[in-house]
Amino acid sequence: MSVLEIDHLAVDLPVEGVLRRVLHDVTLPIAPGEAVGLVGESGAGKSMVSRAVIRLLPEGAAVHGDIRYAGDSVLAMGRPALRHFRTHDVAMIFQDPRAHINPVRTVGDFLVEALVERGERRESATTTVTALLASVGVSDPERRFRQFPHELSGGLLQRVMIAAALAVSPTLLLADEPTTALDVTTQSDVMVILDARRRERGLAMLFVTHDLELAAAVCDRIAVLYAGLLIEDVPTGDLRRDLRHPYTAGLLASRPDPVSPRRRLAAIPGRPLSAFEIGPGCPFAPRCPFAVARCLSERPELRDLDTGRVACHRAEELRGQLLSIATPGAASA
């Protein structure tokens, strides 16, 4: 049984008084202890999926489909059940810690608050979170506990956010681009800590990122989102040896080549579409070098293909051809 089941999720947001579709159709199960990377370009709808799971969408949003946690519909939860879900079952790590930590309260106040709200005594909560700070790589945690957010670097603040998420002992962890604001070295350190703590605790994780390489390093499965549609879902081990969608191949090709660092990066031609812009066909068709007439007129359904799922009319034909595109330095996808 899946700990989280996202079932045909669609989201409309009000824009100048008109509802616009920002997510079309996302179906994604996550098993207990499994890490799933949700990958795509900016504007694909990745953060919208994670926020929908915890019901943090903007006012006026219309949600279709269902989101189930341990079999219970999150969308149907009343306020007491939703509060319990947010404080006991799920935790979220946001991409910019400075925007989500109160700047006029100490780090200790921020960390202890959730545990005190759950009925834990402040002394016990303080002991718990101080130990957590040390476990996520924060040196001298007693001193950091008394500091304010502006006194900490971005890397330390993101470690504080991870500690806050782990403090409530969740079953499900939502990580929404948690390393975007960090330099490369700090990003690597934070991901090692996050992955190690997740494995220790057996957490299910939805890891949202635009970095396909980063997701492949820490996740069991990769789900690829384009224009509000899930277009591929594949085990990480199959990602490079058995590519099934041209967009995924293009994302892999756009990464820097460590062997030839001066080589010009490959780029996917054209611009990514917003979910409300797509027509009746495949949303990637205008940018796809393999598109045929059917791709422009008929939207492919997400279907099973061996160990994964793919939404591409030509997936079987293209298997074997896409590896050359995904190789750094190959022709642009």
C-alpha cells in the first residue's frame, strides 16, 4: 500500500478573475520509505504538486482528483484532521529558509514551537531539537539555538529547516527544492544529510527539483513533469540505460559535461509552455525533434512500459535512439 497516492490531480488558480489550469493530470504513488524525485523546468507545476499534498494552495484554487495519505483523502479532511496530518504525519522543507523562518524569533523558538504545540514539555523539546541540530551537521547547537536567523548562513538555515521537519517524526517528507539557494558545495552537504536522515527513519519523500542529476543521486524513482502533466515515471536505475521520452533525454543532455567542461551545453529548443497554454496534442511536441502529425493532434496518455510509465506515442520506436541525445555534447534535443 502507498503512503501517498496522488490520483489524477488537477489544479486551477484564479488569474484576474478567471480560473486557469496549472496542473492537468498527475497520478503518482509513493510507497513507505521510497524517495521519488519530481523533476521539470521552472513553471512545470512541481511546487504546486507538493503544496497541493499539504493543502497550501492559494485562496480560490480549485482542486480536482484526489490525494490520499494512508488511504484517507487529504482533500476531504476537516480542520482537526488536517491539523493532525500537518503536525504529525507530514513535514515540508521549503527552498528558501529565510522566507519561512520568523526573523524576529530565535532558531530555538522556531524549532521548539511545533513540539510544544503537540503537548511536549519545553525542556524535553529543547533537548530533542538540540540533538537534531547536531545530527544534521550544525556545530555548537546550543549556541545556534539562541541565535536569530540573520546570524546564520544559508546552509546552516537549511539544516535548521531539515531539523524542524524531522522533529515532528513524520512519515512523509516533502522537500521543495531545498538546495536551490545554496552554493554547490553546501548543496551537496545538505543533500547527503537529508538522504541519510531519511534512510535512517524510513521516511517516504517527494523531492521536488529542476536538477535531474541531483534527483537521480538520492531518489529511487524519477517522475518528470512538463506543462502540468506527468510525462514519465521511471526507476532511477533505468533512467540512463533505457530512456523513453525525448524531454527526459533533453534534460539529461543539458547537464554540464565533466569530461569536456568547455563544451557548449546542449539546449532544448523553444520555450517551455505553461499548463494553460497547451493544446490538444502532446505539450512537448512543438520542441520535440521526433514529433509526428499524431503528436500535434492527440495527447498521449501516461501508460505502463516495462518498469515505468511514459506519455509518448513513439516511446517504443525511440528506445535506443534517445541515449545519444542524452549524452553531453550530442546535438541539441
